[in-house]
Amino acid sequence: MNTVATQADVNRAPVLRLIGNTPLVPLRFEPEGVTVYAKCEFLNPSGSIKDRFAQCVILDAERRGKLRPDSVILECTSGNTGIALAMVGTARGYRVTILMSAGASIERQYLLRRLGAEVILLAEGDSYQAGIARSRAMAAQDPRYFLPRQFENPLNAEDHRHTTGPEILRQAPGPIAAFVAGYGTGGSLSGCGSAIKARFPAARVVAMEPAEDEDHAVECHCCTCIEGVADKGFVPPLLRHAPLDATVKVTADDAMQCTRRLHRQFGLLVGTSSGANVAAALHVARELPRDAVVVTLLCDRAERYFSTPLFAEGMDEHGVA
Ligand SMILES: Cc1ncc(COP(=O)(O)O)c(C=O)c1O
């Protein structure tokens, strides 16, 4: 794997310099009396942890000669991965096409189009699997298409093992007692978890999972009320060999309450999965000694959720939730 951006890469696409090396900040929770260390992935330039995968998969494909000037990066995703691929792709000079559900939020469509991506909306009622099948059929017919395949691509977890995990190890104030995170593809939980376990074998790697079953579980494995996080029962391939010790369930209500607390109490404008991660991390921290170092991820920004229940519920006439 050779996916570290060189000076030449950065000169050609300066935005790459802004990816990764995000801060790890201590959040002191009262009245719980516990501290959780939060890795601020929402500070990546397109606004989410997915910038890392986008950079890694595109640089790797370039190094292996899989991307040429006329290539088109094609992925079926309604989430942060599409925006990250559009950002890195446009900065490297490639066309990007994103297949997404017609129900995906308009904020995401605006961002994708502004980054120059072509957006193909799936027909109403078409499942996520249908979108994946369509992307594969398009790639089979036209060799210009390059598919990052975030759910199966081992680079996804490997990159977190080589970048995000070691950053956390450098930044943590002492031995890590627990790492807690949700999973969509499982890349970040598996990669960071492996890096942390390799250094601190006694560290507990804990998966945050949504507590509720979702009606649309068969539609898309990655679009529960806690967006970006896999539906109950779905084990992504990248997580199958991850060093997991436990799971903590978080309801959508608790996730949203904790997210609003991050907004109001800490001034951290993050999305719902970040609140869910912190709620789970608080649960784990309460069962450990007071000074135990518990680390979690703040995955993306609040602006991506204006049209979701995170902002819709309980807004007053000034739009304050
Ligand atoms: C908002 C958000 N949270 C969490 C995750 C989970 O990350 P991973 O795919 O590394 O499991 C994602 C993934 O897309 C996400 O977009």
C-alpha cells in the first residue's frame, strides 16, 4: 500500500494536505464525571472521515495505473463517501459519477454537483443493491469507469490502521483503555481498533450499534436514523476479522440528544453518528476507572443534517432546535 500523499501530489491537489491529522480533544462530561477523547474527523475538508478513504483509494489506483486522465470514478452512495470522492476526484482532475437514492438529502446533492460530480438518481423504489448492480453493469460496459467499492475494499480498513489509528496512539494522553465507534462499512472501527489493540492488547474495542430495527433494513445497509451507521444485523465484510470485544446499543433518541449536547454544551457542530458514538463511549467510560482513556470518533458535520430529524424536531420559529 502506497497511499501517502507526496509533495508532488499535494502541489497538484492542495486540498489533500488538509486530510487527516485531525485533533483528539478531551470532552469532560458533567454530571457523569467522565472524560471522553474525541477524534475530530468532521474537520476533514469535505466534512467527514470519508476523505481518508477517498484519498487513499484514488492515490492507490493512480499508483497502480488504474486511473487515467479519461477515467470516471463511479460509486453508489448517498452519504459522505460520495462527497469525499467528488472532492478528491475533482482536485485530481477526474470525472466523478455518484449513483444515489432519489430520497437522499438535497444538501448532499448540492455539494456533489458543486464539486462537479454527475449525480444519477435511482428510480423511486430502487434499492441500494439495485444501485450497486447498476454501477457494476456500467463498469462492465465501459472501461473508463473505476469503482472504489468502499464496502469490500480492504484499503478502507488498512488506511485507518496506518493513519487514523497511529494518530490516535500519538495523541492519546496515556494507554488507551477503550476505543468505541459505530460502523457503516466497518473500515474505521476495524482499522483503528486493530492499530490500538496492537499497541495496547488490553484495550477494549467496542462497536456502537443502533438499538432499533429499521423498516428499510433491506434497502440500504447504511442508512438508519443514525445516518452512516449500519442497520442492525448487517455485518460488513471489513468487520468480519476485526478485534471486537463488545457492543453497546444506542437508540436514535439518545443519539440525537447526545448530538445536541455536543452542539450546545461543547460547540461541536457534528452529525448524529458522532452523538451516537459519544453516547456509547460515555456508557463504556462509566464502567471504567475515572482516569481511563476512552477514545471515539466525531465522523461528520451538522450541516449535512438540516433536513433530518436532528434539526427538524422541536425547532422554534428561528430555526433553533
Ligand atoms: C456519518 C458517518 N458515521 C459513521 C460512519 C461509519 O464509518 P465506516 O464506514 O468507517 O464504518 C460513516 C460512514 O460512511 C458515516 O458517514
